Amino acid sequence: AQSVTQLGSHVSVSEGALVLLRCNYSSSVPPYLFWYVQYPNQGLQLLLKYTSAATLVKGINGFEAEFKKSETSFHLTKPSAHMSDAAEYFCAVSGDQGAQKLVFGQGTRLTINP
Amino acid sequence: DSGVTQTPKHLITATGQRVTLRCSPRSGDLSVYWYQQSLDQGLQFLIQYYNGEERAKGNILERFSAQQFPDLHSELNLSSLELGDSALYFCASSVVALRTGELFFGEGSRLTVL
């Protein structure tokens, strides 16, 4: 079965600082991994995804993530945080039932300090 | 705007009652997913439909049911409501049901059970 663990339910960084959101996964099949962002009072929006091509994946809004099989990790980073990055971020792994259900982590709330 | 429409946006009801949540997927998307988001459980996959047929089932209670109609819209029926059913219910859609694909989420229906 698939599962995702996000380390840290809350992360706070200063504007302009590095953003690092951690995600570790468990999967019985080659994983497909996703990061979604949820802004207040909105639905989830895809930031980026890993589907077994390049291990370093670039997404929208300057975010990127690196797939590391040896560490079973898919951490999300952004070199310089903006105030507009404040949101909740979810890591997800695709299910193994031949369907596309996503198994989400518990989410990390990112706060940006001015 | 993801193109996925959910109604109603907010719903307040009493324990023991029944409600129906409606979802219109993006134009052309054949697959519809329902997720429940609560503070204690996070984002939980409920059920998936593909072109009118149930494709995958998650942690959906027996009191809950769903269906996808020929025009591809979907409804999630919640009955004998309990306080613990208070949550944000998301619908998502995708073109096909592939593990590598992106889900497009609606803005959710917030259910409050009093």
C-alpha cells in the first residue's frame, strides 16, 4: 500500500529565505509523486509531479522537488520565499489499484514572515 | 479556476439528516473523485468514478454513497449525518484514470453538522 509522511505540520520562514518542505513516501510499486498547494478557501492545485522521468522536477511559482529513491523522499524546495507562498502544501503518491486515487500526506502549513 | 464546479459551497444541517453534494467535472474529463478533508483525518480518498462506473473505493462509510451520471456530473450522498461528518468535501476530475495524471480540484463543499 502507498503512504506519505510529511515532516512538520507547520513551517515558518522569512521572506527571501529558502523553503524546504519534507516528504517521505512508501510504495509497493514504482511511485508517482505529486505536490499540491491549497490556498485559503480554495481547492488544491498541482505544483509539480514526478512520473519516472527526470529526478529533479520543476513546477510552478519557482518550486522544485527532487526524487531520491535511496531515501524514499520527494522534498519540495524554493530558493527564495515570497509572501504569496503562504499556503498549505500536500505531498501525494499515486495509488496502486490501477486507478488514479491519490494518497495524501497530512499537509504542511507554510507561513512567511516579513 | 480549475473548471470543476461544486455545489453547495456551504451547508449547515442537523444530525440524522441527509444531504447531497454535487460536482460538475471539467469539460471532457471522464473521471471524478471525491475526497474528505477534516482536521483530524486530513485528506481522505472516498471514491472514484470513471465514465459512470465505480473505479476505486477508499474510506467511504456505508452511510455515504455516490454516483456519476451519463452527463458525467457526480453526486455524493451523505445520510444519517453525525457530528464527525463535518468536513470539507472535495471533488476532483481528470481526463483519464492514469497514475501519472493530474487531478483538478473544485473549491469544495463545507458541511457543518450541528
